Amino acid sequence: MKSYRRALTIAGSDSGGGAGIQADLKTFSALGCYGMSAITALTAQNTVAVVAIQPVPPAFIAAQIDAVMEDIGVDAVKIGMLHSAEAIQIVAERLGYHHAGNIVLDPVMVAKSGARLLQEEAVAALRTILVPMATVFTPNLPEASVLLGRVLRSEEELRRACFDLAELGPRAVLLKGGHLTGKCSPDLFYDAAEGKLAVLEAERVETANSHGTGCTLSSAIAAFLARGCSVAEAVREAKTYVTQALQAGADYRLGHGHGPVHHFYRFWE
């Protein structure tokens, strides 16, 4: 019998389809995985703004995770928007109970529109409860600054931040440099298990269609882990996929704000 590569996303729903659960499931499908979801919050949003957020009760988040784990099982897990300390605690509890591995944690704190997606009191729970469980932890510069309590500007500060974030317990850290300026969009990848730091560079894609890039990157890493790639291979392959999805979607027009990347550029234009 054949078997699917199974990937679970635990994240918020984006009614506009460009980020969150919708972006994750598109990415899983594009990269050859069977995608499943545990929705943590409903958002009313589009390419311009997040209009409203409706959190899902923690007990129902747990029920979704249990339902998937007990029947289908997973090869990798991507975690995105969790919104509250209670949601963080229940996700960590259920993943620990089911001995989940290959966990990719994207600490979604602020939407592209500027709307705050993580309550301030939940930051400590994220740092102490969930980050240590991550196989790959993928903060961007603003998120890393919040977690470390300092502003990150220089290359040396970014390198130091990778080491300090690794001290929180994840297997590897991918510090995303998309908020930097310049022709390149470098990410710093630190494999704490191997003690290796690498700079992953890609040409910056000038486009307004960058909504959901963080979600897409983290779910792509999870997809490649589910397919059996090493951590380093999964991160590099995922960055290539996101860069090409940005390039392919750069000239499209969808909505009046930040449009999505082209998740299915390998299959249709």
C-alpha cells in the first residue's frame, strides 16, 4: 500500500486565502504532502487589513489535534498563529502527549497590515513552553527583537541573536531577514545540534505580493521534513520554493493591498 507524506498545520484561518491555514495547505499540496489542519483562530481579513479575530476555544483546538493524531498521524507539524497563552499551552500539551516530531514553529505576532495577532501576555508562554519543542524556529527580525528584548540591526547583532534564540531550546533557528533593506534578502540559519551557522541569500523580489511569505516558508520547511529531508536540506529547499513563488506571483493583481505569493507556480500560471 502507498502512504502519504502527512503534514499538519496548527494556525489561524485567513479568509483572504493568502496566509495562515490556507497558505499552509496550498504549500503542503504544492510540495507533495497530504495537508491537515487544526484551526486556532478565525480571522476576517483581506489584502488590506485584518478586520476581526475570533479565537477558537483551547479545548476545541485540542480536539482537532487529537482527532488527526489518533487516526491519521503526522510526519511533520507547522505551528503558526496561537493568539493566547492558553492556546500555546494546550498545543504544547497535545503535541507532547502524541510525541510529535519535526515541529516547525513560526511565531506569528503581527500581520502584514500591522494588526497584532499574539497577545502580549502570551509571549512568555511561547518563549518557555513551545520554542523548546521546535525542530526549526522561524522568527523574523521584529519577532526576534520582541523575544530577546532588544533591537536587531547589524550583522553581528543578528548572528548573536541566532545563538541566543537557540539557547531557548529549539534544534535549529532560521532568523528571517526579509525586513532588512538591500538587494539581497538574507536569512541566518543556525543548526544548534551541529553548531553551524550559515547565511542563506536570495535576491530580493520587488513586489507588493508578499502576504503570507512567513507562513509559506514555515509550512514548506515542514513539508520537506515530512518528505524525509534533513533539517538543513528542508530549510534550503523551502527558501528556494518561497523565492520562486514570490517571483512567479510578482506581476499578479489580487485585491488592493498585499497580494499572495504564487503557491502553485510549478503547475499553472
